Amino acid sequence: MAILAAGCSGGGKGELASGESGTPVTITPANGTAQVKPDGTIEVKASRGKLEKVTVQGDKGAAVTGRLAADRKSWRSARTLAPGASYTVTAQGRDDGKTSTVTSAFTTLKPSKTLSITDVTPNLKGEKVGVGMPIILRFNRPVADKAAVERVLKVTPDKPVEGAWRWIGSDQVIYRTKTYWQPHQTVRFQADLAGVNAGGGVYGAKDVQQTLTIGAAQITTGSISGHHMTVKRDGRKLRTIPFSAGNGQTREFTTTSGVHLLMEKGSPVTMISPGRKEGDPGYYKTVVNYAVRFSNSGEYVHSAPWSVGSQGSANVSHGCLNVSPADASWFYRIMQRGDVLKLTGSDREVEWDNGMSYWQLPFEKWKRGSALS
């Protein structure tokens, strides 16, 4: 990798090692240095004349960018270095019409523990996600210096919108926007993690990039007490679907109100009553088709041919939204992870950390979970 800091120079040049007597250019770390901390800085200085070109080459990691001072007397690297890597810095200076070239080869520390991003969600190849979709990162170990790590996490949508990270425990952080993503765009995520000092002697192992494709704005609104939901795409109504929600006899059998995100789908899905064994009162084990999950409380939109007579008029389910096989198949087919499902009409509000119901938390409160707030 090579980063050009200034334009090409002319004239002759002398090949000199960094710090050799007589050269007006010095490089830190000096030639032959080992165990350089990955979060250290490369500095190039011209004691006489001006710098014309600086290049950095390494055997691993991302390109090392740098900034040349306005007076062209100094250059500093602008990012961290990959751990356990070899680098060569070549600097060219010009003084009194003569050009000299100085090089410095050094190696960085290879720490015993490194920090890696083990998962970026969403991450399915070719997937389009809904306008409410968060970006969820998981790390291979607890992060001691969350602020240092969060500073190198960058989200760049084609259509800008305010957003913020929130730490959910020590090894997971989630990005949510203030308002929904604009539909039909690309969002780029980048973590310049290599070499970041994450605390406790742990350094970031490598950079990570991910591209998200935001699909149509599919937003479904439904009334639990009214037994119907309406699906819109980019503001245009596609279908109104009658359903039967939770019967409300217990909290468990009450469908949650609030802003949900569609999380995943499966067909078939086996549903088993939580916390009950076969023979216990209230036990059930049912196989359903065209199931779309919208919380971690076992709530799905799914096909329920046995309750078609109640759909649109009464709530008789264990908490899911029962819909007809035809409507379930259609909803299943168009579903995108991160699509919005807004439900009203019950006395049980979905918790903000239940599934991906992050939109339940006002954005000002969401931002307080940032390590940089």
C-alpha cells in the first residue's frame, strides 16, 4: 500500500537510512525499531527544506493515510497501524535544489489478545432490508475502552440521516437512526479497528467493511382491538389483512403494542408454550407455516387456518397475529428484515430491548447509551 502525501519531485536523490548524518529528513519510528505500539504515530520531519512525498507500505491491514503540514515541514499518520505487521516509510525532501530520500522499516507489536468484530447484522448476501433496520455489531471479547472503539465506527448512507450507537452489554453495540432510513439506497459501514487500543492491552485486529441495501419502505400498522392491519409500500397501500391477536387472558397471551421490526421468517416453525411441559395446563406445541417473527416473546405473524372464522372480529390466539394461509403466504413473501410493524390497542407495551424493538426508545434516550455521549 502506498499513500502519496505530495506531488512528485524532480532532481537527483540520495538513498539514506532514517537518521543518517547529513540528511535533512527524519522518520519516527526509526529504521529497525521493533514492537511499535499499533496506536502509535508515524512522524516525518524536515529540519531543512520541505517534504515533497511520503509513502507508507505495509504487509497487512488498510492503507495508512497521513497529513502534510501547511508549511510542508512535517507529516503525521492519521490512523492506527495493524498489529504484528511490517512497515516501510519512504520520505522525500528537497533542500537548496537537491532531493534526498530517507527510509525507515519497522515492525509493530503483536499483542497476545486482539479485538475482532465477529458479526455484522444485516449480513446476508443480496439482502434488501427495511427502513427501520439497525446495524448490530458483536465482538469476540468484552470491550474495555468503548469510546476508543466507537470513534472508529463509521456509517455513511447515500441519503444522510442522524444516527447513534448504543452499547448493549460489553461486547455488543447497535446503530439506530433518529428517523427511518430513506428507502432505496446504499448504506456503507466501516470500522477502522486495526490497531485501535481497546484497553487492557487489547488492540483491534483488522478493519471491517459492510454494505447494506435499504429496500422499499414497507410499514404495517395494525389495531389489536380492531383486528386488522394495513400494509403500505413507499406510502401506497398494498393490502388490509384481518387477524386474530392474543386473547389477553394473561400477560403472556397479550399481543404487545408498540413499534416492532420484522426480525426473521421461517416455514414451518414449531411453536411450544414457554415454561411449560407436556401435560401442564396451557401447554401447546403447534407447527405453523409462513411465520414472520416480530419480537423475542414468541410473537409472529403466521398462517392459522384454524382461526379464520375469528380473524377480523375476535382475538383468540396465544399472542401471535393469526392470519389466513393466503395472507400469511403473501406477507411472508414480501417481508424484509427491518420492516416496521406498528401495533396499538393492547395494554402490554413491547419493551425496547425485546427483539429489535429499538424504536420504542426515544432517540434522545437511545443516544445516552453511546460511549461518546
